[in-house]
Amino acid sequence: MKFERSTGVSKALLRNAATLAALTALLAAGGARAAEGRLMPGNVPAAYTQECASCHAAYPPGLLPAASWQRIMSGLGKHYGTDASLDAATVQQLSGWLQANAGTYKRVAEPPAQDRITNSSWFVRKHRKIDPAVWKHVSVKSAANCAACHTGADQGVFDEHRLQFPAGLDARYRRPWND
Ligand code: HEC
Ligand code: HEC
């Protein structure tokens, strides 16, 4: 009887611990740090994939601070040299979602120059071994074209297991892919 009661208690404790772990994972998945290296939150609005991933990858909201998303979403008519205008309701919906899921980590707290992910100091550091010629190569075109090298970019997966070496790139640039 004593034994049964004590196992009952420890089971309850275990259940609580499991609930806590599940909650932590859920909360983390909504922010910049997501379970299993996925940076994209689970609740991506259909309009985000349709409207914001037609010209480039669907950037995970956690890669920029809320202030950057707010500026980007209020200036879609002049979006990095192009017109990415949307109707007011969609702007409001996406702007709210982006800001709610924006990065809050220290490394993404500061709005980078031009509100570009690619100008963030963590981005520059992570890609410091890549030769500048690589970004300009025809198969890459720009550092903003994450999917040229990160095959899981649209799911917010940027780990080293999902890296590809762009076709046509000279093998001498390969070192950062092998590290
Ligand atoms: C008509 C095409 C087009 C659409 C639609 C579009 N973008 Fe862009 N976006 C661009 C271009 C072009 C750039 C600059 C890319 C470059 O420098 O290589 C850019 C850059 C960005 C950057 C900065 C990337 C960097 O350098 O780190 C962000 C963030 C961004 N877009 C977010 C969005 C969001 C959010 C939406 C949807 C509301 C959106 N874009 C829709 C064309 C578009
Ligand atoms: C020209 C290819 C290329 C492009 C384009 C590129 N990356 Fe990378 N990225 C790499 C390589 C290669 C590494 C590994 C570098 C190393 O280990 O030295 C890397 C590393 C990373 C890492 C660190 C992964 C880890 O596990 O430490 C993140 C995060 C990342 N990239 C995000 C992005 C995002 C976001 C974009 C687009 C805005 C992007 N990258 C564009 C090639 C690229």
C-alpha cells in the first residue's frame, strides 16, 4: 500500500514534468528557438506563404525583431526596390503575426541595417567563411536567397544537414559546406 501510494505520487510528478516539458517546447516553437531546429512557427498564415514567399523564401519571423517587421509591413509599396503591396486587411493580419512571433533573443533584438536579416551580426558571423564571390554567383544571386543553399529554408530549417552546394559553383568555394 505504501509502495503503491509512493509510485502514484511519482507518476503524478512525472506527468507534471512531462506537461511542463511539452509546454516549454510549445512556447519555444512560437519564438525564435523552435523544437528540432525549426525556426518557423506552426501557425503560418496561408497568406504569408502565398504573398511573402513568391519572390524569396518564407523568412521565419524570429529572425528579425518586431520593430523591423513593423517597418517592412508599413512600406510594402517600396520593398527593397520592388512593389510588394497587399490589401490593408492582409497587411494587418501578416503584420500582427510577424510581430507576435518576432525574435526576442539578444542576437535579434537590434534592428539590423535596412531591416535585413542578411545584415544581422549573427548572419554575417555564421556566413563569414563564405567567399564574397559566392553571393553574387548566378546560382545564388543574393545572400537573401536562403533557399539556394538551405534546402529547408521554407520550413525554417537552417541546420548543417540541410545544406546544398549551389550547382555550377567552383569546388574551391566548398569549404564552409564541409565544416
Ligand atoms: C514582388 C516580390 C516580393 C514580394 C511579394 C515580397 N518580397 Fe520581400 N524582398 C523582395 C526583394 C527583391 C528583396 C531584396 C532581396 C535581395 O536583396 O536580394 C526582398 C527582401 C526582403 C527582406 C530582407 C531580406 C534580407 O536581405 O535579409 C525581408 C525581411 C522581406 N523581403 C520580407 C518580405 C515579406 C514579409 C513579404 C510579404 C509581406 C515580402 N517580403 C514580399 C521581393 C519581394
Ligand atoms: C550561398 C549559400 C548560402 C546562402 C544564400 C545562405 N546561407 Fe546560411 N549557411 C550557409 C553555409 C555554407 C552555412 C554553414 C557555414 C559554416 O558552418 O561555416 C550556413 C549557416 C547558416 C546558419 C547557421 C546554422 C547552424 O547550425 O549553425 C543559419 C541560421 C543560416 N545559415 C541562415 C541563413 C538564412 C536565414 C539565409 C537567408 C536569409 C541564409 N542562411 C543564406 C550557406 C548559405
